[in-house]
Amino acid sequence: MTAIEQSRTVAVVGTGTMGQGIAQVALVAGHPVRLYDALPERARQAAEAIAGRLDRLVEKGGLDADARSAALARLHPAAALTDLADAALVVEAIVERLEVKQELFTALEEIVADDCLLATNTSSLSVTAIAGPLRVPDRFVGLHFFNPAPLLPLVEVVSGHATAQPAATRAYETAKAWGKTPVRCADTPGFIVNRLARPFYAEALRVHEERGADPATIDAVLRECGGFRMGPFELTDLIGQDVNEAVTRSVWESFYQDPKFTPSLAQRRLVESGRLGRKSGQGWFSYAEGAEVPEP
Ligand code: NAI
């Protein structure tokens, strides 16, 4: 089973942070790309944002000016889901809610051709559960990119219970053809990365809650002596405290509330107070003045 041919259309549904990044990757890899979002202006904004990023790539010498123009000519915001009928691959990056994703794919499978690969970028939901209501769940796969998708090489290719081998292989080969480093994994909670990362965040939060050390010290220790690019506190500020907390909660619940994955009360308070990290200007650290935020 080979990668999806460059001439075939890739559709991205949900054009927020991840959808934009994934669309850019597919576009630069040579595919025609359709962008669809429940809010049509978001799809148009995403196309503009991608154009801006390609401009910066050209400025930095990472992309030829002709290649940029050719790529942008292949990028099409779609007004309706039915405009995705010619897609060979649909990558979904919408809101992280099971029933909303199920509803989307149930509608999509009536629109696209039988050989179209359907993929979810979910970070914490079960691929098997999303495919549950589908008429043809064997072509459904998890294609989990990391933020920022154009820069980070890893893609987890997740097989749900009903995923057929050829579909997973086609997704894997496609990610490889896009210059990514795909890894195959099964549909266990958090897949590989989001599960392995839980103790990294959880233990750091516990040290802080026990007054063992403050966030800046813990981050500095791991960054400067531990070889990590970012410490757990600054990293969760980048990811979004709400997003990170939701993933922890999902993994914890999926493992029948295994205490090993118990979410942190300190992080919960941070989310409740709206200190979501960089996107809200404040999280563990303040991005306005660079000063640390007092403990919630
Ligand atoms: P986002 O909030 O930036 O973007 C989501 C977009 O989906 C919005 O533009 C929204 O209007 C649209 N949308 C919502 N419901 C829709 C529907 N029914 N049909 C069409 N469009 C719809 O979200 P983000 O962060 O890009 O996350 C998207 C998915 O990617 C989630 O499943 C998330 O778990 C996953 N993910 C997120 C990562 C991150 O670091 N933010 C990393 C890896 C995966």
C-alpha cells in the first residue's frame, strides 16, 4: 500500500491551530488542499495564515517563491462539507468531543468516495470509539500530529479495532512522504506520547504542590541539567493549561481512574481562573511582564 498520490486532494476539517499546520504540511508536500470549518470565516482566515507562513518560509530561504505561488494556487477554502467529495484523505482537527467527531465522520462517509481515507487528529479520544457509528470503519485511522505540525516530525498512526492494515499502512506511508517520522501504535489511552508524558507533568506538579520547588526552578532543572527543551510548566503554558488538563483527565478516566494519572488540583485552579498559559497571557508564568504568576 503506497502513499496518497501527490495529485490527489487532501481535505482538512477544523482549521484552528492543528488544522492549519496539517494543511500546510500537505500543501507543501504537493497536494491540492481543501479547508473546511464549521465557521466559514475560519477557513478563509486559515488560508490567509498559511499564506503568511509560506511568505516567511520564502523570506528565510526555506521555500522557493514559485513553489509558494504554486502551493497557494492549490489551497481552497470550502463552503460546504459536500465540497470535500473529491478528497483522497480527510484529516479531522475539530473540537475534542466524541459525539461531535462521530457526527462529522458519519456525514463525511456519505460524501467521500469509498477509497477515501478518514483520519482523526484526536489527542485523547479513542479512535475505535470515534469510528463506532461508521458504516465503513475499516478505512478510519488516527493521524496524530504534534504542535506546531509543520515543525515537529512525529506523527502517531493509530489503528483502532476496526482499522484495516492497508488503511493504516497508507496513512503511515503518506506521513512519511510528507517528510514526517510516523510511528504505528494501537488505540490505547493517550497513545504513546500523551501517555508517557503524563508522569512528567504529574510529578512536577506534585513537587510544586508539596512546596518542594517552584515552577521556575523545576523548569530550569529539567531544561538546563536534564536535557529537556522545555520544562513541564513552561511547556503546559505553551500547550494550554486547559488542553493539557483535559488530556490528563481523559487518560485518567480511560484507565478507570488509575491514581497514577490523577489530575492536579493546582492545575484545575489555574484553568478555573482562566490562566490558560500563553494564549491568555498568563499561566504558570506571566507573558505580559515575564514575571511568575502567584500560586493559585
Ligand atoms: P482549535 O480550537 O484551534 O480548532 C478547532 C477548529 O475546529 C475551530 O476552528 C472550530 O471552529 C472547528 N470546528 C469545531 N467543530 C467543528 C465541526 N463540527 N465541523 C467543522 N469544524 C469544527 O483546536 P486545535 O487545538 O487545533 O485541536 C483540534 C484537534 O487536534 C483536537 O482533536 C485536539 O485534541 C487535537 N490536537 C491538538 C493539539 C494541540 O496542541 N492544540 C495537538 C495534537 C492534537
